[in-house]
Amino acid sequence: MRNTLPLELHALPVIDRTGVVLGSLRQTRMLINVGGGDPSNGPVAGIHWHMNVANEISFIATDQQRQVIPWIRVKDRNGNVTEYVDRTRPLSAGQIASADKRRMDCIDCHNRPAHSYLSPDVALDQSLSAGRLDPALPYLKRQAVEVLNKPYRTEQEALNTIASDLDAFYHFNDHSASRIIEHQIESS
């Protein structure tokens, strides 16, 4: 069994009353038992135990997006079967027998096979901690998360609006600072 201790850095500027940045990063450490499905690497346990081909997880979804799942069947490598039902949306024995059952695969838990799509909050944390964005730029994370979370119809609309909203914020709130750090605003 393999345990990992990833370190996550989160940017949340601490600014005193005079506008001086006192600090900007907090750390989160979490012990994760990633485990696995290969008994030759230790016990089949942890968050990836279900990926062992000897374990079968099947389910019934009652919606196209597979978000409403009133029945789950788990068969372990020894043939032991456990069924789970949603007591708020129970299916009859006939409904279970006639329903399409899906064997769980990676995409059922993960919305993609590759490529990370980070939330604005996490993306900004990573960019600030990696030095791609300047944490001394006042309120950058707050403002950037706000504009990144708005709905946009097209990618071009998003790029234009995000840039203009950030620029407008700094011009309105601190005109002298916006001239000094204009290149930082554009790169952010």
C-alpha cells in the first residue's frame, strides 16, 4: 500500500491596513492512501482498489448524465457480492432486473482521461505559488477568481472580458499602481 503526502499551496494574501502584503501562502498537507489494485504491490486497498480487474462494480443510473444512481453492486475478487440502494429512490426487484447495468470505469469517476481542468481558485493558487503571477499585486486573486467564474459564451469573449475587467479594477481603485504594474495586469 502506498501513502502519499502531497503539499498544496494556496494563495490568500494577508494585507495589513496600510496595504502591505504580510504573507500570501498557506500550506495544506494531506496523507492519502492511494493504494491500488495490484496485490503484488501490497494490500488491495485505498482509493484505487476498485480498479483491480478482479473487483467488479456495476450500477444503474436513471439519468443520461449518470448522476442519479439508485443501485450499486460490488463483487470482490473472492466473489462476495454487496448491493447498495438509495433508500430515497428505491427500485423494485423487477426494475433492477430489467435495467441497463453499467460496469464502472475511469470516466465514471473522472470526467476526463487526461488534461487537468483546474478551478479558478486552484489555478490562481498554483500560478501565484509558482511565481507566474505577482502576489504583491493587491487583490489579484480575489479579482481574478471573480472574473474567471463569470459565464462567457465564447473563449474570445472570456479573454477580452477577463483582461478588461482586471484592467478596469486597477484603474478605478489605484490609478497610479495600474500604470506601474500594467504589464503584470496583462500577464495575469
